[in-house]
Amino acid sequence: MSLVNLTINGKAVSVPADTMILEAAKQVNIKIPSLCHLHMDDIKFDNHCASCRVCMVSAGRKLVPACGTLVKEGMVVNTNSPEALKFRRNVVELMLSDHPKDCLSCVRNKDCELQEIAAELGIRKVRFSDGEQSTGTYDISTKSIVKDNSKCILCRRCETMCSEVQTVKVLSGVNRGFNTEVSTFFGADLADTNCTYCGQCISVCPTGALVEKDNTREAWTVLAQKEKPVIVQTAPAVRVALGESFGLEPGSISTGKMVAALKALGFDYVFDTNFAADLTIMEEANEFVNRFVKGKNLPILTSCCPAWVNFMEHEYPDLLQHLSTCKSPQSMFSPIARHYFAEKVLNKKPDEVIVMSIMPCVAKKYEVSREELGRDGYLDTDISLTTRELARMIKEAGIELDNLEEAEFDSPLGYSTGAADIFGATGGVLEAALRTAYHDITKEEAPSLDFKEVRGMTGIKEASLEIAGHTVNVAATSSLGNARKLMDELRQGNSKYHLIEIMACPGGCVAGGGQPYNHGDYDIVKARAKALYEIDAHKKDRLSHHNPDIIKLYDEFLGERGGHKAHDLLHTKYSDKSNIFAEVEA
């Protein structure tokens, strides 16, 4: 690989010839502010939007965008020349002049990249304030995402994420000049598009133009009533990210403090979605083994991620028979909480309790509203909150997370194995399923419980293992762009795999659309995933089929794995949604 030598702010640097100035500056710890560029080094995609012009630097006698200009041999770059700083301030002032002035009440207040850059540039007054101000469209049509174009700065990050990384292509720049905005095809509501509600547009939006649908008011109302006990479940990825909202390092494990905070907020029973993750493995591994033995509908595709399921229903309905019929852990937990815990332990009817969830995901807000995930006039899960929403409620209640004494999950839906914890990282569901599937086939434990080949941020991770004389080919991937590659292979009859895990968010649930904003810094995502693997490595039980409370649940309530009752409560069905929007337009 040929290297190019250049100088940035007087520092010599050598980088590959295909490197942009912005990335070259990072090599010598020089920060160049930007609003359109996505700092996602582990994800390969076209990342040269260069639309915001905040990263302009002096290169010789002219100003160039650092994120869209390749280095050249002998180039001399100055990132903070008077000309560059003046241009940068002017650009940010122009953005501020056409931006709402409701920062104090905005959900992104103190976590807004536009606000941060304006402060760093020392902008205390906006000189351009007399012109016309755009209003933009306001879309609250979905259960998951709120789109407020009045706060959009046209950085196009959401478009890059949606089109280049996720390949869903719902969002795109339309119109020209002052009327330019990021919109959908023909300006349709998000609910009338093939949006999967993965929320990655929210994760990368630097302002409040894209945020999750806020359900904290409903949550406070539920906690205030005393007629029905309130049950809450918490996903594995939440415990390794919540602390970031309170100043803790990324990857800090705050399980006990999170439980204590939930109890302090007034939840009557605090359980762990990990319990249901173990339950998911019991059903999913059983389903895989049955299909593998029969050679039917292989590869089996995991179904834990609701955004991925939405993607399949919209874009690959002809392959729905490959999806596992297992519900997600969230949607397995809720009927167990209603029909097992409420009825058997609390002596209450299923609809006499309220079930909530804390998830790293905004697609879960949509998932809980799916009609097939309920019965007898009520939905299995009443309200789903994101990690960010929980953090806001804790702060609103004046609770200092770091000063809380750690508390334990309630029993019996609070015990879990290490296999459940790794659900939050890409490859984790696959690894957990293999641990139990190996035992189901051989009646012995796998020689190693660590299937490291399917870990990490690599686009598509694959492995082959021998089980009882059979070769099992598996793959794990995250991001819908990578999922599309695997599904196109399957559609063409070229898939070599028996089991595939897919997560919509790059890196898995640790990078979910409802997690504390990582601003495209995937070192944060890696730290969260590393923490989950640490939890798994140090747990007494690391196999889902060893969970004593799961074994008891089958013995006392569910019967056999994959049996009639298990299928009624823990499995679901999918539908072809490829033509649903044509019907809406008609």
C-alpha cells in the first residue's frame, strides 16, 4: 500500500493514498469539527457527503472540505487558519439563523452537536437573523420515530445511514434552494413507507430533527396509579450503556444500580429480559435442530430484532418461511409475566397487571403494537421505553444513579445465564443458540462455549463447526445493508448456511437507536459489547438450558419445548407487507 506524506498544522503524517484529510488529521490527534461526516471506521460505505461545509480547512491557497478531499503528496494543511475559522463560523451562524430557538426545551439540549460546535466556535450572537425562516414538516405518524424538519440542518447523515448503510432508502434530499429538505418518496408519512424503525437515523442525527417517540408521560401515569401492579423488564444492552447518561465510561456495567433506580421510580417488580433471552434460546435452538434434522426451510433466520423482521416482511416476503417463528425476548417475556407470574404468583388475571420494557431499540415501540403480539383485547406489552427515556426519567426524579446501592432483580423472572447477556452484541444470539443446539444434538456440552468467530464488527462473520458428524455452517451480521447481501444470496439459491443471525443496527443492540448517542464513535459501541462478554465470562451459568428457573417454567407451566402451550405464547407469524403502501396510495 502506497503512503502519502503531508503536513497538518505543522505535524508530519503518512497515510494511505485513499485517505481523506479529516481521517488523516485524526492520526495526529487533530480534531476537525464536522456535522455531515459519520465517524464509523468499522463500517464500509460511501461516507463522503461533504454537505455541511463545517470541516473546511486551508490546503495551500484554497479552502477545501476535510471530509471530502483526498490527501496528496506534499500537501500542507492548516485546520485553524483565520480563513478556515471565519468560514466555519459563518456556516454555523447561517445554520443557527434558520434553526428553532427552543434549545432549553429540546430533547437534545446538552447533547446536540450543533449546539456543541457553536459553543466551541465561540458563537454568542447570530448576525443573520432578519431573513425568512423555514418551518419544515412534522411527522408523528409512527409508533417509534418523530421527524421534525424544522430542526434539520441538511447534514444528510440520516440519508447516508438509511441509504448507504441500511440500504432501505426511505430518506432523501428533495427540492432545491431554500425549499430543500430531507423527505420521503412523494413526502409520504414515515408510517406509509418501508421504514423498518431501526432508529439508526436517530442515532446519527446531530440535532433534534429525528428523535424517538417519547412515552415517558404515559410511563409516569402508569407508575402513579395503584390499581394494577407494574412489571418492568430490562434488555441486556441497557445495563452497559445507561451509565453513559450519568457520566460513566462507555461499557460501564450498571446492572445493580439500574435495578435500584427502577425500584426507586416505583416499579413493583423489576425483572430481566435476559430471562426471556434464555427462553428464546430454548425455543429457537429446538426449532433449528428440528429443521436441521428434517432439512427443511434452511437456513433458519433469527427473529429477535423487530427492525430486521420489518425489513423481511417488506422486502423479502418470499423468504419469510426461513424466519424463526420465535418471538423476540421482549415479546416472550410479556406473556410469561401475564400468564405465569401474574396468574400463578400474584393470583391476578393477565390483564390485571401492566407490563413495560426498557429497550435499546426504538423498533420495540412498534413491535409492542403488533396485533399478533396480544390476545383477548390487550397487547402483551403495554409500553416500551428506550435507554435514553429511562435516563431522562431517572434524572427527572432526582435520582443519582452512581450513588445508588446495587439491588437484585426480582424472582423468578430475574435469573439468567451468560448466554442471555451476549444477546446485546452482534453474533451473541447465534453463539448462545449454538451452545444449546450442540447439547440438543449430542447430549453433551460443546468443548468450548466461546464461538469467537462470530464476534466483532466485521460485516459478515461466518463459521463452520462439526456437531455429531455433521457440518453446520453459520453466519452473523449486523446492518440491513449486510442483511440484504445474505438475503439476495438466499433468494438466488446460493446460500451455504444453516443458521444466520441478523441484527439491524451496526454492532447489534449495543448500538440500538434508543441507546445514549454515540455520535458515530464505534469505540463506544465496542466497549458496550466487550462489557457484555465480560458479564457472560464471569457468570456461574453460561448455558440457557442450565437456567433452573427456565427448567421450572417448562416443568410447571409450558410443558415440552416447542409444544402446544409454548407455541401459543412464545411463537408468532409474519405477513407479506410488500404491497401495503400501494394499497395506501390507492
